[in-house]
Amino acid sequence: MDKFTTLTATAAPLNIKNVDTDKIIPARFLKTIKRSGLGKSLFADMRYDEQGAENPAFVLNQPKYRAAHILVAGDNFGCGSSREHAPWALLDFGIRCVIAPSFADIFFNNCFKNGILPIALPEAVVAKLMDDASLGTNARLTIDLERQLVVRPSGEEIAFTVDAFRKHCLLNGLDDIGLTLEHAPAIAAYEAKQPAWLPKI
């Protein structure tokens, strides 16, 4: 998992409440267990028409947001069914941070496990960031995880909270496997002490 330290990037405004996981990645695209290749299907029902052509009105199809790495969204983002494909699709598109007034719990947890930083901020603050995002590449946001700050284009710093353990994992690029491998020497030492007749794992 890639480390998340400081990110300065264009933010795309998605001013829609209750964006569920089926909107993020429709169920018909859940046939794969690979994490790559899902970005093209992110928000598919909003990004494309029935013939598969791009909807020019959808934010991520607009030239200034095609390379966005931050998404500023409405309340209750990631609600609906629990599917890890939702953060996979966001990450594969290039989104590393989602800012919203609130998130569905399972989606929120899955983001951290996949290298995405979800930031919950008061609705009035998110509205300001939505205005910043509407300026496209002329106004970039900075996310400083170490200092736990969102920096607006004006220079205003907005503090956010994040669990200390999750912050540690993101800063160091540690998913569940990475956390286990941090203890590889202790695991190897334990295995070496086992009697020879015990099956090896």
C-alpha cells in the first residue's frame, strides 16, 4: 500500500448526498477480485450514458477534474451495501482522499485499509471546500496527514481528527499484511522453536 503523507491536488466537487456504494461501483462490475481496472467503472451510471458514451456534465468527465486526487462529497458518502470494490475503484481512478460531512461506517473503515484517507468535517466547512473545488485546477487543496490539516487555496488551515493507529498505517503504507510482516522476525523465531514433528504453516 502506498504511503499517505502530504497530498496537494485538484479536488473534484460531488455535491450529492447519500452516494451509496452501488453508485460508486455498480454491482455488475463486482465480478473481479483484482483491485486494478475498476477506475474506468467508477460512478459508471453517472459517468456514461446507455451507449457507453461519456456524460460531459458529470464532474469527473470534465477536463479540469480528470486528474483529481481528492473528492469533496455530500453527507453519508459510501452508504448502502458493504463492498470493498468501492474504495478499490476510487483508488484505481486516482482518488486518495475523500472529504464529506459523514461516511457510512463500513466504507469508512475500508478506505483506511486500502490507502484512502476519509476526512469527516462539519457541513459548513465542507461547503467552503466544495466552493474551492468548483474552481478546478486554479485552486488546489493540500492534505497534511502528519499535522492533520486541510489547507485551502487561501492558506486557511482546517484541522481534522483521525485515529492514531489508522494514521500510523497510512503514513507508513501498512495494510493488514504489512502490519503482520512488521512482526516477521518474531514469527520466524517462534516457528524455529517448534518441534520438528509439528506441521509447518
